[in-house]
Amino acid sequence: MTQACLAHLQDPSPPKRPLPPGATDCHSHVIVPEADHPFVANRSYTPPPATLAQYKALHARLGIERAVIVQPSVYGTDNSVTLEAIAGYGPGCRGIAVVDADVSMQDLQAMNAAGIRGARINMLFSGGIGLDDLEPLARRIADLDWHFQLLIDGPTLADLEARLANLPVPVVIDHMGHMQTHDGLDQPGFRALRRLVVRGNTWVKLSGNYRMSSQRPRFEDVVPFAQALISDNSEHMVWGTDWPHPAMLDFMPDDGSLVDALDAYVTSQDQKQRILVDNPATLYGF
């Protein structure tokens, strides 16, 4: 399916509270016009442009100083747009690539020098690699001190718990495991995620609340999920906008509100500082 998805908001609201210096958006994508760089044929959606200039303008409005740009599924394993965006953003930027298990060490080292800090498997949208590459690729990236980033849903995460726990690299789970809030805190996938977080090899992005929630536009039903994860291991939590919110067909979140949502998750400004600044510095090597 290549259904066209919505464009990001052009005038998002500013956050209600200023962010600390060094605040980091740990999940975003940059997408150039298709005429400038074609999408893969086996994609799940067709996104409108979301350029680096627009992304930097968003960060200026939100008060964000550092970024992690993630390879979107529509580009498959061609990471050139993402690498160009990392270089164009400046020194406060890192990235996550999509690579095959047989990628050369020379290519991996070049991406590492360009700011890539992890490899991604996306199980929700077509265009990337699959779980068969999980262990072989983990062995390849371990020498680079990279991590594995997974976009995956709750039921699949429950089935993968043992494999993830035994990987030789850290694991980062996108969007709180893409849990659906109506399935409750006791759903098997969320219990598995919490066990992985407590074990200490797994990090979680406190992002994508609008993808989980049954309560738009405030997403209050996500708060207990985020609070539980922070309580389990606040030092392994990071946050991101998920800009430009790809594959959204009927709703587009306000990025300022996504920043404000973090205040409902944390119990102190120290936790907020840790999630926005200190933890990203550790995970991505800022």
C-alpha cells in the first residue's frame, strides 16, 4: 500500500515550559521531494516532503538543540538522504541507519564516522530488513558500539523477549513498544518490555503517544505506560517528536503538545533533564 499520508503541521505551538540546554529530539525523519530522491516501491505509505530546513525551524521553535535522525522505511537501505541531513544539521546530530546483514565493514565504519549510532529494523512498515537479520547484524555492529533500534508492536515484542535479551548490543524500542493503551498495562508485550528495561540492556523512546492512544488529542491514557517505564529504569529513557509523523492518515499531532506531554510523565525536573539531555548523551555519544 502506498497511500499518501498527512503533512506535518506548519505552525506547531511552542512548549508551555522552556526545555533545558542540550534538549534532544531522539526520533525524527527527514524526507526530500520524491523527484529529488525516489522512494522504494515496496513501501507502506507515501509521505510528503519534510525537509531539513523545516526540521531545524521546528527545533528553533521548540527549544531543541540536538537531534537523532532515523532512516525512514520509504528509503529502504539507501541511507543517503539521512546521512546528508545529519551533516546538514550540524555537530549536535546523530543518526540511525537501515543496513543489510552483509553490509561491508568499510561502509559501516564510514557511516559511523558520519554520525550513525545504530541500525534499525522496522516491523510495522515495509521497505527495510526483517528479523532474520537480527542476530547476524547485531554481531556486525557490536564492534562499533552501535545499538539495535526496533519499531515493533506489543504482541511481537512479547514473542521476541528472549532473543532481544541475548543480543550482544543494546536495544532501543521505538514509541514505547507501540502498545495499544486499550489492552492495558498488563498486556504481555508491555510486561515483556518492562522486564527488558529492568534487565538493563534495553532503552525506550517515550515517543509516539498519539500512535498508542485511544484518547485524542490529549493522550492521557498513555501517561501510566510512560510512568511505569520511567519508574522501572529512568536512566534508559529518551524522548523524541517522531516528526514529521509519517504514515498518519487521519490525525496530525502538534509537536509543542508532544513536548508538554513529558511533564505528565516525569516526577521531577531531574528526571526531565535526564530524559532530554543526559540519557541521549550516553546513548548517542554527544
